Amino acid sequence: MKKNKAQLILNEIEKRTSDLSKDYFLDSNNFDYSYYSTISVANDLNMQRTNVSKCLNELVEDKILIKITGKPILYLHKKKLEENFNKNLDKCVYDKSSILNALNDNIDIIKNKNEDKKVYDVFKNIVGFNDTLKNQVSLAKAAVTYPPLGLNTMLIGSTGCGKSTFAEAMYNYGMTIGMFYKDTKFVVFNCADYADNPQLLVSQLFGNIKGAYTGADTERTGLVDKANGGILFLDEVHRLPKEGQEMLFTLMDKGIYRRVGETDITRKADLMIIAATTERKNSQLLNTFIRRIPITIELPDINKYNTQERLELIFKFFYVESAKTKRKIKVSKKILKSCLNYDCPLNIGGLKSDIQLICAKGYFSCVTNSEKDIKIKWNDIPNNMKLGLISTDHESSNYADLVLDDTVIFDYREVNESKYLSNQMNKFEHENKYYSKIIEDYYELFLKNEENDNVRKKVEDDLKSYFLSMQEKIRSNQLPEYGELLARIVDERIIEAVIDAIDSVKTIYNNQENNKRIVCALSLHINNLIERIKSGKYSVNNNLIKSVEQLYPIDYYAAQKIIEVLSKELNIEISSNEIMFVTMLLHTMNDMDLGNRIGVLCIAHGSNVASSIAEVVNTLLDIEGLYALDVPLNEKVESILNKAINLVKEIDKGKGVILLTDMGSLCDFDTLITEETGIPTISIPNVTTLMALEVTRRAYSSTVELNDFYNELIDDDVIYNKTNKNNNTLMNSEEKKFIKVLDEMLTFIDPTKIYNSLKSVLINIWNDLGLTKDKMFEYKFIMHCAFMVERAIKKEPMPGKNLNYYYNNRKETLNKLEEYFRPVYQEFGFIMYPSEYEAIIEMFDVHYDFEI
């Protein structure tokens, strides 16, 4: 790079570092990491990122810049950083934790204090300390170790996320490394307790002299006195009134205060304040208060923890209950999976409370039955936890299946949850290693001496399936967002190398949008490849390589060029197997017509039936493949049809649309839509979530035409042949005419289905009461009851005329009708209203001239 461009880059980094203050650098929530990254500098200077990256690394080698590793990589001006922090830095490459320690003057004092003994890191007791909470722990350590007695810190997080536990860990860490006075305690003050009484609040905090106010009969020491030399924890600080916040200013600024009633005496307190709130900083707190707290640490909700961490929390809580009860606790895999997957709105605290509850139930059963151990039964767990067993989170469910034994025993005498999990980790890799799975399948087929064409076809199919499911995430208009996500998963150096490699073959592949997809896919693959190189999982099938070269010569040539660039830039030796694999990746990505596929639309009655099915299907498949049209029960068919036509026009990608419908006239929409739009459509009735899942999955990767696709579904028993859906071959012509009339008059119920259901009810009544069968009465009865069912589904029942009479005099008849109609309302999913039975009873009374 020319010297003038290198100087521009250096000047830009120097300018950015000059503006960097201590407090801003230590504030993890407000500090903009991306501002100091390669991408930001390259964009602002309008230069190529690869060139900027190369120059930045050269400046690091020349010891002019500091490089902070991680995602993203940061670059700072060494001299300016040392001036800002008044600290000499002895190297030029740090990770985020070590740079914080290197810039903290007090760390040297701590090291000297403990140079002869190994200090236990108390943060290791916090689940997630080395992963989800890694940045939070680094900040907490920096805050605690800052001279002379730590930096005031704000903890932000939802109820139950562990703020109190984290604050206490900060105190224990300070005590362990000798930061705080030897005999000081962790003093907790809940601001909510005194939110409405400022006078009592100030007395609690600072103490009072005798006679300071009415009732102050003795001198009292405040919490600030007790926390002197340590930490004062202000919980729910957002409940502190403005007056209360202002009372702390002098203490926070100068470390001095007065007890209530004192005028001439000033007391001194050296302490660190940790404040905790569930609110954002600017909601209830004064700006003047916030400015006095330089460190902000945001703690995540439990749903941000990875699967292993949540399982560790569960284990920890069960071991605690085992210690309380002095008994072993036996828990099945089924229950642990429920604990792992259920929605826990109250976070870690809620999970802990729920486990305490089920252990209390188990303990009661254990004691009353004189059993030695506590056995947690399915009925012991709350209903909301039971829903975790049917969670759609397949990753965590698979993790539990592979890691957990059928029954896990928690024994407080052997607290070994970490050891248990680490011993089981070889059964399941938590991270997404999709490419490893494809490669392992390839090796397995190769070792079985499968034909080369079979192996190649298997790998190509797997690749195609994966890239299709990934399409929605990396389509061009979403790529910048996905690119940021990719940068968190894959080392920036790998991404840059892949971009350069794809750029080397741009004359072959000039589709810019498709090249972006290839960058994402290949970056993930190379990231995983490096892991495989370390593990030594290599085997070469020269015959297969030759086969691929002959089939796809252009893709093979490009793959060679790509591997050559990657090997050079990443300084790794890549097996010829990877040329074969990258060849098939390129061929698959460029051969796929991602837009030309069969669309799928779910149309169902109800306010959110179709939407709910689509949400489940799209979540499970990780795509946006199923569209939904909800049909309100009172909406006219013409209006619904127009909406369906517009949606089909939007969904169609050239191969037509499958319509998944529930019942009634919706099942005939395909003919009307095709006539109106010319777009091929086929309706499939009686939609279920399972059917929608399978149809959508197949449609998303299918290459066949619509009719062939439909026939495949029939052949594989995914659906029934819709030409036989009504199964009305046994009906006579008169019944068919009646059903046609029903179809015209009903709004949404399938006429054949309701006809058969209601006819069964009537036949049972006739047989039980010994009544004469009457065809005209049958039609009258079915017509009335079909409308009744639609009214019940819409929750618009016919009002009763004299319902009290029937309750008082004919209760038995009402109960019998309830039994007769039970199969109908179970089949159609509605609640029968008693007022509707009144009209049915009258119908029988009048026609048969006696009371049934």
C-alpha cells in the first residue's frame, strides 16, 4: 500500500484513539466496538477492507498500533492509549480481558499481594462465566480492581436474571484478591423498602444521632458505616426517589457524609457502590446520578444462555436442594428436558423457585411414604414446565437426549455437575457443525465402498438441502445483517481470506448476489475445516476427485484457485478432498434456482389458525417457506377468495402453489384461482401441522413440476388423494343434492363431513328411543343442526326462550342430548350451548307428538 494511504489509516486510528476516555472504554454497554474495527475504518476512508486490514497488521508489527483480538478485532493507537490511561503497555496484541487488566494500575498491586499464593477465581462459581457472561465478568473484575477501592457499577437486567448473585460475586472477588478491608461485609439496601419515606431512607443509609427526629431515642449506625471498606449494594435503585439519589452525591464524589442530625461533624467512608435496576438507565434515574456510575454491566435473560449453561443451572439448583434435604434426588431425563426447554419468564430466579417447588413436593412424598431418596415424579412439576417437553427447540432436546442418562441422581455429598457434563460432552457438540456432519457421512459412505456416484449425490443433496434452508438468512437484502452475525461466529481473518478467494474467480462467477451467498457458506465451511485439520480427520478418495473433476470441470478449476488462495492467506495445508468438496459447493450454489420453486399457502378458518401452523413450520424448518391466510368466521367467501388470489400471485415463483386448507368451500379455491390467474394451484384439504411441515419441507427443495410433486405426496402417503376426500360413493343422488344445498348455504363447514356426523347422531337417537325413521325429518334436523354448529363455532348461539323450564323439568333430556352431540363438538372443536338443545327438543316434540 502506498505510504500516503498508510498515513491516512494511521491518522484515522490516532484520531479515534485520542477521543477514547477511560470511562467510555470500560462501559461495555455503550462502548461501540465496531467503531475501532477494520470495516469501520475502511468504510470511512472509502478503501478496500483487505488493504486496510493488511496495513493495520503491519502497523501492529511495527509496534505503532495495539490489536485487541475477538469479534470484531479492534485497533488502537498505542502511544495515545498509553497517554489516555497513563500506563506503559509492554506488548501490542491483547484480548479484551487482558487489555483491561493491562490498563488498570491496581492490577500490579494485587499481583504483588498474591504472588506467593494461587488466588481462586470466585467468578467460576457463576454459570456462564467463560461464555455468555465472559464480557460481563471481565468488566466486573476491572471495576473491582480499579484503585483505590473499585469503580461504582450499575447492573441492569430483568427480574430474576441474577443481579444480586453477580454483585455478591464481585464482592467475593474483591475480598479474595485483597481489595477490600478484611472484616467488611457485603451490605444490601433495597431501595424499594423506603421509596416513600425519604427521612427514614437517609437514616437507614447514613445513621442518626440521638434526638435527630421524633423517635430517635438512640444513636444508630447506618449502612454506609457497615459497608466502609467494601461494597454497598443498592438493589432496585430505580425505586430511589430523586431526593434519595441526591443524598448520595457527596458520598460518591468525595467519600464523606453526615449522620442525620449532625451539623459540624463530617464522616469518611471508602466504599464501592453497586446499583441494580430492571430499568434502562435513563428511565427513573437522574442524569447527575448516572454520571457518577462509570461502569454499566447488562446481564442477559435466561433464554440468552446456551443449552449447556442452562443445564448447569438446573444441576446446581438440584444439588442445592439435595444439600438442604440431606437426601439424594432422582430426576428422569424426561423431567430434566422439561426444565431445560420450558419458557421461564422469571428467569434464573424463576427456574430456581420452580425446582424448589418440585423438590418440596418430592420431599413430602418421600417422607410420607418412608422412602430413602426423593424421586421427582411427572405430576410434581408445574404445568408450564411440562410444556417444555414438546418444545420446538430441537437443538437443546437433542443435547439432552445425548448428554443425559435416563435418570440423573443428585447427591449433595458428590457435587459434580461440571464433571458429569464434561464427561458426557463427547456425546454431543453444542455448536452448529453442519459441515462436519456432511463430511462424516461422506467418510462413512467411502469406508463402505459405496459407488462414487452415490457418494457424490449424497453430498450434493445434503449441500442443496442446507443452502436452501439458509437462503432466507442470506438473501441479498438481508446480507448486511447476516454478515454481522457471521462475523460473530467466524474469525474476521477467515472471512477476508474467503472474500479474496472468491474475488480471484470473479471472471467465472460474476453473479454478485450469489457470490455473497458463497462467501457466507464457504466461510462457515473453512472455519469448520480448520477444526478438522487439527483433529486429523482426513481421507482421500482419488477416484471420487477424478469423477467430480470430469463432471464439473469449470467448478473444479475454480475450486483449485480458491483453495490455493485460502492456503496462502491462512497459512494452512488443505487436502485435495477439500477441492472436491468446494467444487460441489460451487456447483450446487450456482446450479440452484433459489427462486424457482413450488409455493405453499395455508388457508384456515379462525383468527390465527393458519398463522399458528405457519409459525411452527417455519420455525422448525428455519425458513420462511409456508405462507398463511387466516379466515375470520364472519367474512364472506368472495372476500377470502380475493385475498387468496393476491397472495398466490405474490407467492408463485414459477411452479405454482399448493393450497393447504381445512374445510368447506376453501377446498375448491384451486380451480377458481387458476381460472382467474393462470397460476397452477392444487388444494389439499384437512390440513394439520404435521402435514404442513412435510409438504413445506419437500416443496422448498423440490425440482419437479406441481402435478408431479402432488403425486409424490400421494405416493408417499403424506396426503390422501383429494378426489376421494369426501368418500361419498355410497350416497344416493338425493343425498348428494342435499349436500350440494348445504354447501351453498353453509359459510365454512365441510358439508359432507357435517352431514355424516349429524346423521350418525340422529340414527343413535332414533335407535335408542325406538322412533320411526323419516327422511324429511332427517334433512330438517341436519340442516338445523349444521347451522347450529356454525353458530356455536362463531360463539353466536340462538337465545333460549324458556331454558329454565327445561333445566327444572327435562334435565335428563338435556343430559342425553349432550351425550349424543359430544362426538360432533369434539370433531369440529366447539362448545355446545344449552339454549340450542331447547330448539332440538321442540323439533322432536312437535314432529313425533310426544316428549322425548
